[in-house]
Amino acid sequence: MANNIQTKLKNYKAEPFDARFPNKNQTWNCFKSYLDFHCCTKALTSKGADTTSCEKYHRMYKSLCPISWINKWNDQLEEGTFPGKI
């Protein structure tokens, strides 16, 4: 168990500073990263391309957004009521 935690800590990378969002409140950065990930995935999947380049957005929104927000947005995507344009 301790070895698994050590491995996770060793491989953990925080996302770099994004100059588009200089304020301390990172709410918009969180939402924008979520949108960017899904837009990137949708675009590359429709072309039949590999979606690994979208993973940076996934890591970013996973590190910035509260889990409850992500779960809510995922539910809204499934229901077709998500407020963002993807």
C-alpha cells in the first residue's frame, strides 16, 4: 500500500500556470478545461484520431474542479442538459 502511494506521489504532476486565468479564483479555469477536454475528445474521435493529446485538459480539470461539479456535469452531459457548448 505504501509503495503504491509513493509511486503515485512520484508520478504526480501539477498543471502549469495558465496566464489566461491570473486570479486566485480558478472556477472559470476549471470549467474551461472541462469544456476543452470534451471538445478535443469529440473532435479527434470524429476524425478517428488518437485522443491522448487531450489528456492535458483531463488532468487540469481533475486537479482544479471539485468532484461534485465533475459528477454533476457528467450527469448533465448524459441527460443532454449541459449548459456548455461541446
